[in-house]
Amino acid sequence: MRSVQFSGAIVALAVAGVLTGFGGCKKPSSGDDGTKTETKLPTSATAVTSGTGPGISTGPVIIPTPGLSGVPGQSAPLSFAPLVRSAEPAVVTVVIKVKKKSGKMVMKGLGSGFIIDKQGTIVTNNHVVSGGNAIEVVLFNDKTVEGKVLGTDPTTDVAIIKIDPPDDVVPIPLGDSDAVAVGDWVVAIGNPLGLTHTVSAGILSARGRTTHDVPLKPIGGGDAYFDFLQTDAAINPGNSGGPLINVKGEVIGINTAINAAGQGLAFAIPINMVKLLIPSLVKDGHLVRAYLGVGIEDAVADGSGTKGAIINHVWKDTPADKAGLKDGDHVLAIDGTPVRDAAQMRWLVSIAGVGKKVTLRLVRDEKTFDLPVTLEELPKKGQPTSDDDEDEE
């Protein structure tokens, strides 16, 4: 069992079993006499030869190492005070209230958030704002204003709040979460246990933590899209929704969860993921996701370092079925972006856009080819068509 803590509530969840992947696609099929039969590719497929075709090269898929190329590692700053002074005015306390039968409003819980623009747009966690009747936002100067939820995405645990901003509001800039490297200094600002504007520092401990590492389920059920950054900066209940900041004073993550069974095991949503969600959440209040209609699992890296995802099931009458995807296909890249594992593939497909034609680079029976697929809108919950890991379908 693994315990993960959300805003003061401890949720005990069984750790999902590790999927048994395999490093390549199916072996070439053979006839009764032992001779290999020719693999038939979909008519829309484009065979890939070395150095030709769109997308990534046909060699090993190499995931770039985050960080600034050619720049020496960061040294410990003499003080974090300058970046804290610049970032702290944008950090807010989010107070959630509920109405009792008597009509009295009482506090249900509190979390953190941060202002990202002059219009008073605040980013926080979905689990911070969920279940309340009213929201109050306490600003850096202790002024309390009314907040309104503009949009939520439970599957990534992101929410957007809107306030009428004061004239002197100072938003915090959003950084590049792909550019921060494991070992880089990071700073968390939030309201742990109600202790407002608490600052803690640590390093980025790891990245790419998925639901296999942090087995949380979204509020309301369904499947989660997690690609957490891990840090050892001190984070506690109440920090949820607050910013994780780099040494430039830029937000690189939303502090979201902790593992209560250990120490220094905290997890933040990468800000690059959040940037893709903000426009839809502000405009529409939710995100319309695309899908392929396949079951997938991680591919184990082979001797060349190639990873990706393996298709273990293709649902009928889905975009994948219409395009000619098959069980055992090894997905290397989507529109030129290397696929690290099944979790990343699900995320890339979900945000690609409904009606968009994407190009999958595949390996089937030792043949590499590019296959165009037109994505469709993810059906309503309960239909067996979601792109998901095999053990969660």
C-alpha cells in the first residue's frame, strides 16, 4: 500500500502492478513451411528508410536530457530572498467554504494558488476548489476577495480561478518545466497547515512520475494524466495549488501531492502541461480531449535504447481501427515527438486536438513506417474506447 496525501486527507491506494512490456513489436509471421510472409501495411502508411520521411530518425529514440546545454550546474545561491520577494506577491490563499443547513457559511478547507496575469487569473489544483459553495482568495496584503472558478480539469488536477485584481497586482511569470534538470534548486511557496506564505527550498529530485508512482485517482473517478516533477522541498497539506519556482523566480510546477509514508517525497504538475490547458479552461471551462481508441503499455528499452509504447488492443470503429493500427504495433513518435512511455503517449494524443490528423511512427514486423491518423473526440465515460494502460481498462 502507498499513502499519498491531498490537502490534509490521506488516501491509501494499492500500488498498480508493473506492466510487463516488451522491447519491440511482434516477430515476423511465417507460413507453414517456415518462410516469412510479407507484412501488409495500411494503404495510407509511408515506409521509412534511414534518413528519409517526416518525424524522428529511424535510429534509437533519444529523450533529450532537460537542462541548459553547455551551462555548468547551478551553485547554491547565497540567499533565496530576492526571488522570494519577486514571487511572493502573486501567491494567494484559497479558502473553500460550504453552506450549512442553517445557512451559515463555514470553511471546508484551504489551499494555495498563484496569479498569472493582470486580469486576476489564478492557477491552483482541482482538488483544492472541489466541493465548495463559495471561494475566498486572500491576497499577499491580507485583503480578501471573492473568487470564481472558471474551469477545472480533474484528470490533471488543474483548476483556474478568477478574481477582480487590485491595481497593484504583480503576476508571477511561467517558466519552462522541460528546462529544469534533476538536481536544480527549486523553491515552494504556499500555505502549509494555514501558515501563510511559507517558503521552503530543495532540489528537483526526479521527473516523469506517473500514476504507477503516484497512484491517485481524479475527483469524480476516471483516469488521471500525471507526469509529475518530484522534489524534496518541504511541502505539506495547504501547499496544494501553490507554485514550485526555479532560481529565476519562474513557476515550473504546481505543488500537488506528497507521499505521507516517507520524507521529502513531494510531487508537482509540470507548468508546461498546465500551459496547454489554460486557454481551454479559461474559455470553455473544461478540456475536450481527443483519442485513438487503443489499449497501450510501456515498451521496455531494447539494446539500442529505444522505448515507446506497445499497442495491445485496438477497439473497433475507432480512429485507430479506421487508420489500420494493429495489436503489437510499436509506437515510437507522434508528429515527430518521441514517445517515452504509455503515459506520455496518452497525454500527447489527448491534447493533440479533435479532428486533427497526426502522424504516428510505428514498427511492425521489423518494418518502420509513418501512419496518419485522424483523431476524434474522447467518448463519454463508460465506453471502452479510451487510450489507457492495460491494467486500467
